[in-house]
Amino acid sequence: MADWIPRARGELTTAELRALSRANHEDLPALERELSAATGWPFVVLVPSARVGVVAALRALGAPAGSEVLVSALNFAPLVERIRARWAPTAVDVRGTSACPDRVAEAVTGRTGAIVATHAFGRPAPMAELRAIADAAGVPLIEDAAQALGARTDARGDAAVFSFGPTKPLAGWGGGAVGCDSATVAARIRASLPTRGERASRLVRGVAFEIASRFGGPLAKTGAVDAIVERWLVDPARATRRRPWQDAPMGAIEARLVRLRLAGLAARTLARRLDHAAVRARLAARGVQSWPDAPGGIGYGVLVSCDDAETRARELRHLGVDAPFGELRLVGDPDRCPRAAELERTLLRVPAAW
């Protein structure tokens, strides 16, 4: 494990850099069309971020303000806080890494307004079971696919939300998209989006990630980045604070970069799956047991269970291996969600390539 492995290989190629210099306003509608073709959703709307996209989808699909929104207890804390501003997020325990359908069915009440299914770590949620529960309850089902673009599911929600953050499967410099089946829902999503935000801050963040992809390894081995990582990623209270780029609409440069990388998404997904199997074999040879990739999964890192994931992540960073900890946290009551509480403490995602 001698090499630094970033969570996403963000290093711009010369060809990409030249293409970004030619970005223009046509890249935005073109990206929506290309995402529609790639994902199979008839309508796609670009959004500032996945968390904005989930909120926009909830509003567009008619989840009443103040109603309960059922979410996985193992989740992205800033997203849940964003939902809390208008609805009442209700955490349910997990089966695998996604919300357990049995727990979701038990949690449905007359106050339930929607269900959000999270495809955690690129592993599809049990959509067929959740779809049946949502239909029986008469509420919309939204897929949080921020970590799972390219995954194959056994059923679909009423909308799916994707992310183009620097560490996501389709890595860009930020932004996201919502796919849906209805032109009316797409129009409502577009009308509800924020129109202001510090887009320049997102571009700076993207450039910073490119620099970190090249020079982060030596710094990580010294331990100098530990405080930064723990401050901005692991600390959920600080992570929920609004960042200046979160509400900024996607611009032509971000759209052009995503378009360039979308063209090779299928090949990269296949490569990740092959890498996933190879890394699992190498771990097994060292006596380390890991989770097999889920059916329809995209090989978005290899999941390893350990006694103390946070400590192990820090040790691996000092060896030059980026094993992210704290991406998904417990957002519910640990007594009511014991499985999610255990996974928060013990589950570590290591790179799917060394």
C-alpha cells in the first residue's frame, strides 16, 4: 500500500483542460440530454448539488411540508439536515448498507410524506421492496444515488438524484442532477432551484482537489492532513454547515467536465468492478475479510469491517492509502438503529484499486 490512492482520480488530462477552455452555455442542456440517454430517465434537470436535488424532488413530488420523510439511519448528515428544514426526517435501521424494507414498512404512518432510498457506497438499495411499500402508502419514493451513478436496480423510484462531486463515481467539480419520468415534475424541480450562489468557490474547490490528487500522498503520510480531514469530513456538526458553493447553479465548465467523463463511465464502471474483485482477493490473502460487491453495484470501494474504523482510516492515511471515514454517519437513535450504529463505528471503505 505504498501509493496514495485518492477517492476519485481527479487529475485533469491535457485533452480535458483544452476542452474546458471551450466550454459554453450549450454544455448545460447537452449534459441533461446525455444523462437522460445514459440513465434511462426521460427528463433530467441539473441541480447545484445532490442535497439540493433531493429537496427539490421532495417538493416537486408533493411531499407535504412538516410530513415525515423516511431515510436510512446510515446517511449523509448534511442531506438529512437539509431535509429537516422543511420536513421531519425519520431514520430507520439498515439491512446491508441501505434502509431495511421491514423497518421502513413499520415506520410508515399517516404522517409519512415520502421515502428516500440511499444507494450507499455504490450498492443498490432494495428498490423493488421499497417501491411496493411506497405504492401501498401512496407516497413518493426518491433514490439518493449520489454514490451510485451506473448501478443497476430491480425497480425505480419516482425520481433519482445524482452527484458530480470530486469524489463521486462520475467525478466532476460539483453539481448534480435529478432524473424523473414526468415533464411536470421536471418543470417543478427546475422552478424551485436556487438561482444564486458562489459558483467561483466551487471552481476553486475543484482546482484544490486536482492539486490534492497530485500532492496529497506525501502530506497524508506525514499526518499533516488529519486535522483537515477530521474537521471537514468526520465532524458531522461542522459538515452540516452551509458551504458557499452548495446552492450555486452548475456552470458551463462543470458541465463540460462531466460530459467528458460521462462518455467513459461504462468503461470506468467495469474497471472498478474488476478492481473490486482483485482487491478483495488481495485482502483475503492477508487474512482480511471484506464485503462482496452487491448485485448491480459499481465497485465503489471495498467495504471492510474492523474494530475501530476511524483509527484504521488514520493509520492507512499515514501509509498513503486514502480510506475515507465519516462519509455516511448515524443520523438516528442508536438504540432504535443498532445496525447502523455498528456500521458507523466498524465499516471502512478502502480504494478499489492499489
